[in-house]
Amino acid sequence: MSRTSGDLGEDGRISSASAERNKGPILEVLRRFLPERGFVLEIASGTGQHVVHYAAALPSLTWQPTDINAEHLASIAAWIRHAELANVQAPAVLDVGGAWPEERVDALICCNMIHIAPWQATLDLVRGAAKAVAPGGVLFLYGPYKRFGRHTAPSNEAFDASLRARNPEWGLRDMETVVELAATNGFDLAEIVAMPANNFSVVFRRRAD
């Protein structure tokens, strides 16, 4: 996957305008669902802007950013150094289709990944989350979706077309299909939150084993 679009600074930090815009609204949703204390695994951390923002605002949680892109991993590390946060661990390589950590986590968050990856990546993400998230824990997915097979805005329809032109396996997913997938893997839908720019936060709770 290509590097997230954004400006690369001399210190190695990539700055994405969209990440800067959406980190605040996402944090407000996370505040309502994440535990006061615990361990949060972030999948596809991208530039690293999100994780340092969340970690600074929620210092009682320990955060583990991950990605598979070398430029992203370097940017995440640079953002962590810049922020000087003790509650963010060094970025780790995690391919959702590969090996997952054996330790259970209290929450797993994944923003803006499933539409820029093949559908198999969503299957692997949710199946991996079913093993990684402790009972009662949170699975949080953010991004643009279709609802009941239809786009929610003309801009999303155009975005979907541009993604599929780049890679036929990419594209906006139908939220109801993702909810069904999560349910078959032990997650109950907690809430769907409409977000700015025609995005959604979709929050699940892990059922007891």
C-alpha cells in the first residue's frame, strides 16, 4: 500500500490534513467507550497523528500503534518522540492476515483501513480482533461506509469509484455486512455514530467467550 498522503517533515513526521481534522471528533467518541485504564491496540496507525493525540488525552491507557508500511512506522515513531509520551509503545509491524499478539487487549481501534484494502483484510481484521479483544472489550472502526448497499453522499460515491479505479479490490464496504461479520465473530453492535465528512464510527463490544 502506498504511503498516506501528507507532508513529510525533516524530523520524519508525516502530517496528514485529514488525520488532523478527524482526530478530535474520533477522540470524543473514544472517550465514551474506552475503559478508564487498560491496553489499546491500534491497527493501521498511518502517520501516527491519531495515536499521540488519543494517548495525550487519555493518559491512563497504554497504546500500541501498528502498521505494515515502513514509512508509516518511521512517522509513528517520530510522532511519539515529538510528543514525549510515556504511555505509547514503540510502533510494531502487524499484518492483519499474519500473526497477532497472544496477549488480550481491552480495545482495538482501526481507522480508515478497510476501504483501502481487499475485503480479505476486513475478514482478517475482525477474526483477529475476536482473538485479541478481551470479553467486554471494544472494537472501534472508523471510516466511510455504504448503508444498505447505497452510498450516503455523492462525495462518497465518487471516492468509492476512485478507489476501485486504483484497485478493483478496494472500495467502501456496506456497513450492514461488516456488522454481520462482527456478530458472527463474537461482537455485539454498541452504537453507530455519524461523523463529519460523511464518515461513521462503528463501535462493538466483545461477547463473553
